[in-house]
Amino acid sequence: MIQKLDYLQESPSQTAGPYVHIGCMPNFAGIDIYGGDLGAQMKTGAVQGQEITINGVIYDGTNTPLRDVMIEIWQPDAAGLFPSANETRGTPDPNFTGWGRAPGNMETGEFMFDTVKPGAVPYPDGRMQAPHITAWIVARGINIGLHTRIYFDDEDQANAADPILSRIEFPSRIPTLLAKKTGEGAYRFDIYLQGPNETIFFDI
Amino acid sequence: MSLIKQTGGYVPRDRNWQPDALTPAYKTSIKRSPQAALLSFPTTLSEESSPVFGHKLIGELDNDLILNHAQTGESAIGPRIIVHGRVLDEMGRGVPGALLEFWQANAGGRYRHQKESYLAALDPNFGGCGRTITAGDGSYELRTIQPGPYPWPNGMNDWRPAHIHFSIFGHGFAQRLITQMYFEGDPHIKLCPIVDALKSQKAVDALTALLDMHRTVPMDSRAFKFDIVLRGQRQTYFENRKEGL
Ligand SMILES: [Fe+2]
């Protein structure tokens, strides 16, 4: 008999449903447990680099905010180092977790992250990527979590040289990946699941 | 001479296997599904790294839903079960240190959530959430009560099969996954528009836990086995990256 490739199939995704908070942010859902919700704080002390906030709303195809959404972000510290077990390029900021998890507000849908401006990280071929944050969105009605990236609209030069941004087939959609500076250290990143402003989502 | 093992990126997600964003029978997906093509790129450091969750994070009762929200001396109501299995990658390697978070309805099919309106009673001793971290071989277990099926607004008479939601964190953000575990033999599995988002019977089977009499605790709890597979990372002895990474 011909040999077999003994690989397993990734577990199929299923929607997080309307009650994702119970499992991933139970204290937000009113269940007092674990002494707090994971990912609610990205800073555990004084951090290096520029502290920033990112606010936004995730809209469905009718322009209605998703009020039952959960969004997670993952990013390097201000020096471009990940607080990850496999980071070998240096010692990341010990007071920065790199990982945040936020609900959409149950009335307005607004989410907020209190983080730092990420440093640049190389692409696999060694070129530098523009500073960016990886984001992942789950909610009722979303069968498989949506990956996107948050870049910054005040990083023109880095964005122009970014290996991914510069290869996007429809450049008119690039602004959907740019967080807009709204003040000193404040950015806005709204996400559209559908429509003329549909955010670019990644298969990455 | 020692060969230095290079790690490549994660194997791409099999989009012919994973559910599509748009599955009209699950009505909410219609206005919440992106319509443009996804932008495909190989994983980079941002997707090949992930936060570290130490075993210290986990409290003694975190994986015991029968007790972790119960008054002292009391316990949650419902059929007592153990769910166990391994977290593996696509190459079959165990994934140690993976964070699993799980949540579910109580035995009557009712969630503890302010937006939940099903008339089934709340169980004062049941919160409905738990978490654990996989051991060195990728194994995990939790104790809970078997959740009940519940009705949900979609069609006029749609019921979810009994299920436990799982959120899984592996070693790379590319592996991030949320899914649901079903129970062998549940007649609602075939009727559910959310299950029907899966593309094949094989995919449904991959999310269906089997009764495992070997792990049952006699006179105490039945057991179900549920393995979870995360995306695998290529490993090669051949360098295909430039210096500086
Ligand atoms: Fe559910």
C-alpha cells in the first residue's frame, strides 16, 4: 500500500457565540473568579516607549456596532521584542505583556486598549515591517476568528516600505489597516466586517 | 556535527476544511462575514510568538466547574463528567503549556450572563467557566456537569446540541482558536445550523467527544475524551531565511 502522510487536521473552528465573556472575561460578565480577567492589563509597571491608547468599534454589514464581540491584540514592546517564550533577539520589557483582550462595550460596542507603540519587527526575509499590532476578533455570527493588523497612520515612511502593505492588491483598502491618530498618544481603529470600508482580514 | 533546526512558519490554515465566514443558515453570519478575499501571507514573528501563561496562573479549582462557583459544601447540579484529552499540533506533537478556557450552560441549558433570557433556572452553585494549562505531553482535564441543550433565536425552533466552548492558546498567535465540543450521540448535532457551518461529517466528528469508560470514576463521574489539534509549525534543517532573524 502507498505510504500515508500522518498529519492531523486542525480542529475546526466554531463561533465563540454571544457568551464568550463567560469563558474569556468572566469578571466582565459579572462572575467573580480568578482574581481578575486575563489580558485586561497590558502593563504591569513602568513601561518603556510611548504609551498609547487604541479605541474603536467593530461594525457589521448594517453599520451596527457589535456589542458582544471580543478582540485580542498581540504586539512587541517599544523595542520590537515580543514577551514570548521563543523571543531570542533580546530581553523584552519586563513590565509589558504584549497581549490584550477587550470586550466591546455592551451598549456602545467600543473597545479600548491601553498599550505602547510597538517597535518594528523584521519580515522573514529580513526586511523591516512597519510597526503593527496583530488583532483577532471573535463574536456570535463569526464562524472562524478574524485576523487583521493595526498599523499607524503617522508612520508614512515605514508603511510605504512594509513588505505586506506594499503588496496589497487594492491599495485603496490600505487605510482600513491604519489606526488614526486622534491626539497625543491616542489612536482610533474602527473595524468594518462588510461594506465599502470593509477592513482587510488576513489568512496568515 | 550538530544540525541546527530552523523553524519555518506555520502551515497555512486549510480553508477547505475550516468553516466559511458566510453560512446563511446561521443567520447572524450573513451581516458579520467579510466579503472580500482574505489577504494571504506567510506567518511572521508576530504570528509565530505568543504570550506565556505559566502554570502558576491556575488556581486549584480553576478546572473544576462543579466546585469553582459553589458555596462551601455544595456543588453544581447535573450529570457529573470529566472531559480530558490532549492538545496536539498537525504533526501529532503534544502542545505543552497551552492555555485552555472553557465555558458552558448549566444542566438546564442556561448561561450565567446578563443578556441570557432563557427561562431555565440558574444554578446558584454553577458559574459556567473554567481554565487549565496543558501538561508536558499536551494533556489536560476538567471536571464539570453535562450542559443541557438550549433554544436560540435563529429559525423558529432551533436548539443547540449540548456543548462546551473551548478557547485555546498555543505557542503562536497563528494557532489562536475557539471551538465547541459536542457529545457523542446527541440528536441535535444533525439539526444545528452552527454545527452545519462545518463542511464535512469528518469535521463534525472531530468536534464530537466520545464516552470514555476507561477514564470514568466509578460511582462518581463519567468521562468524555476530546482532543484538540492546533496548526503545526514547519521544521526544517535547511535554512531559507536571510541573516538577521
Ligand atoms: Fe453555547
